[in-house]
Amino acid sequence: MSVRFSLTAGLFTNNEISDETKLAVEKAIEEANTTLFRKGVPRGVDVTEVGQITGFHISKNSIELNFESGTYTRAHDALFRFKKHVAPVLGTYRLGIRGIDVKKFHITMAGVPDGVRIPNLPFIKSHTLADGELTLDLKVTSADLENKVPDRILNLIEEKIQATNYGGKGEHWELVFASAQKPRSFTRDPTEEMVKRNWIRHGASRGQWIHGPQSVQLFRAFEQIVLERIIRPLGFAEMIFPKLTPWEVWMRSGHAKGVYPEIYYVCTPKTRDPVFWEDVGDYYKVTGIVPVEMIREKIDGPIGGLCYAQCPSFWPFVQGETLGTASLPVKVFDRSGTSHRYESGGIHGIERVDEFHRIEIVWLGTAEQTVDMADKLHDAYHQVFEEILELEWRCARVTPWFMAQEGMVDTGKTPQTVEGGACGCGERVGTTDYEAYLPYSDSWLEFQNVSINGDKYPKGFNVKIQSNEPCWSGCSGVGLERWTAAFLAQKGLDSDGWPDMVKQLVGEPEEIFRFM
Ligand code: SER
Ligand code: ZN
């Protein structure tokens, strides 16, 4: 895609520019155009692609410059290169540069399809899109230019173009394995059956269930299976990951790019002074209504959100560290709390909830170790689903969870920067979803996943390994609601129809409540 940058900026000096200085500046411009801006540009690149000063005007206290470029020594990079180049020249005449005033910054892109969503940002004053040519009129300061805002806007627009091109194609899905069909004797909706038997009841919040003793017995049985058959034999150690995730973590994990529509946001009080809050309680006392608007005035944030993907909040534990070779692969898991997603509205069963329970398994090491652990997990899960749960299941390569959660489109290429090692690891980056057949709706339910996340997290959280090889990581989320939904949908709620081990682990159902 052809891109042009056009910039007009003034360099302000702290004193008047003499005629002699003018000549020296003109010489510096000439040098910049002929040599300085060409530095680092690969041979064979068309000169029109390389940044140039195409015009200038020197007045009493300023040097106004026009820059034009393609994608090499972009106009704004040329500006800073020139500033550095001309500063010592001005210095010899006892002049200093006081500041930079960005007067005009245009980006023109060709080949932009109609229907691309142009970002609505304070940096974009206006835009036009005609005959596939997009022109952006930017409103930027020199600090924005130093912060590479134009380059990021360009990347963002390229991302939006990809979204337009791939938008209709849906997410990636490629079958890896399918079990044999299992007997399909039970055909009812397990959620409805669980509600009928008071195993679960709706919580007061959206997409939330209160799990009665029988439901928890099943959860704990499944946890036990995961612990005994997967987590312990493979040597994972239990940790407790925080369940409030601040922006700092989501900035490093990539979620800050696009998880916003699904977050449960968390706010903090502006102060914990009871006097500051007295009005709120008083209002409630006399009206019986919680004054939400009044509360909004008295809180800060949001500072982040409730746990969403579970593994990101592990990473600050190792952030900035170098891990010793002998400790690798590091293998941990967390089952200490809920995850929360603002799901689409409407009536859903326990398979689609705003508050859910998951065992999150995380490992990190070299690329080979990471891929090897994923393979071991796949084997262990395979055994559990075949031999213990006797499920009808399948697994498929899908859009990597981290891309889906960042709202990135799946172009079929994961953003993996490390070349595959001996194991062809680069090819293996991504997510495998496990799905179970639901006879009552003749559909398939994703009930857990295993992912090789490449170097994304170690890079994001600046984690290295002693050998200096690239550090990789993986994670696997075992959704307890989803396991329950899948298991009960296939086996029914009567334990007579359940495989022996599950029956044993669940034990006699605890009937505690008698509703009259
Ligand atoms: N963190 C992964 C996910 O959110 C696995 O649980 O899908
Ligand atoms: Zn994870």
C-alpha cells in the first residue's frame, strides 16, 4: 500500500537568525537531503520514498520546513534527524532551538477500501476518502511525533483495513481430532434440569448462578479429576492469581487493545472518609433507592476490571526477571476465584455466564519445552475425556484466544516473531479448543482450551530465561461450568448413567434444601 507523509514544522530559535547563519542552515538542508536522510535506507529503494525537505522559509526566529516522504525516513523522523543535525550548526552562531511547532501533518494512503472505519481520535482533525485514497489531516504536537503517533495511526488503519477484508470470514476453525460418537440417550437441556432439581438457582446479578451443594459436588469431582490426572502427574504447582486486574496488566497482556465491551469495570472511592459518603447512605435510607448517579460522582477509576482471562495477572510475579534454566519449564495453576465477562444479553444456560469458575494452567520455558508441555496436556486431556468422562468430544485449531480477546482479526497468521526451532514451534503458536457435543441442541460447546502463546507474554512482561533463548509460554483454561454443561448434557442428571469414577467422586447428592 502506498503511503505519503507531508509535514510542515517550524524550528524556533532563541535569537535572530543572521544572513550568515541562513547560509549555514541552507547548507545543512542540502546535506540532509543528499546524505543524512538516506542513511539506513536499503539500496534500490525509490528515492521518492525517502524523506526530503522540499521547501523552507527562514525568518527572524524560525526555520519553517516542508517535509515529504514515503515510508523511508518518514517526514517526522526526518524532522528530528534534521533538528539534531542543525543544532550544532546553529550552536556555532550561538543560537539554540527553543521548540518545534507542527503546522501541518497529512498522511495519504492509496488503495483504502470503502467502508473502512476511520478512527475517531483527537489526533485526527479531519479525513477524506475518495477513489480509494485516504487523506488524514492530523493535529499533533512535536511530542506526539516523538511518541510515533503518526506511525501508530497508520498501523491502526492498516488493522482496520484488514478487519474490513477479513470481517465476513468468521473465526478460524480447523478440526484436529474427533472422538467416536457416544450413546445419545439424554436429550434435555441440563440447565433446565439442574434448576428443576434445585441444583442451581439464578444469582441476583446478570448471568450469575448460585450453585447448590449438588452442583458443587460435581465441580469438585471434576477438579479432583483434573488435579489427579493432569495437574499432579505433570508437576504443576498451585498459586493464587489476583482477581482484580488493573490496566497496567492489560496493557502488557494486550487486552487494553480491545477487551472493553466485555469487562466488569472496577472503581474505587474518591475517599474513604465516612462524611464524604454520608449523603449516599442517607438518600438510600429515606428513599429505599441506591443513588447510582450520586455514587458515580464520588468514585475514581475505573482502575481496571474483574478477572477476565485469568492468566494475565500471574505475570507480574515474574515480570522483569530472568528465570534459571534448572527451574524450567515453570508449571503453575490457579483455581482461586471467578472470571467475569459481560456476555451478550438474552437467556443462556450455565454454559454462557457472566461469572464463571475455571482452573487456569500456565507454563513457561523454551519454545521446545512450551510445545512439549502442550502436547503432554493434550494427551492427558484425551485420556480423561475418553476413559474417565466417556464424552463425545472433538478438538480444533481456532483463532488464538489472545487475538480474539484483543479484538484482532484472524488473518491466519499469528503475530509470532520467533522462528520455529527444531520442533517447528513457530507453527504451533495458537489455541486448540475442546468441544463437546450437546444432544439437546445438536451443537458443539467449547468447554476448555490449550494454547501455545509464543513469546507474547514473556515479551509483554519482560521475562527472560538464563540461556538467552526466547522465552515462551502456554496456558490452558478448564471451565467448570462448561465441563458440567457438557457432561450433564450427554449423561443426564441421574448418577446411574454416569461413569464409575465420576459417580464415586461425586458421592451421594446432598439434599439440604426442602422448598415448601
Ligand atoms: N487464558 C485463556 C483464555 O482466556 C485460557 O483460560 O481463554
Ligand atoms: Zn490463559
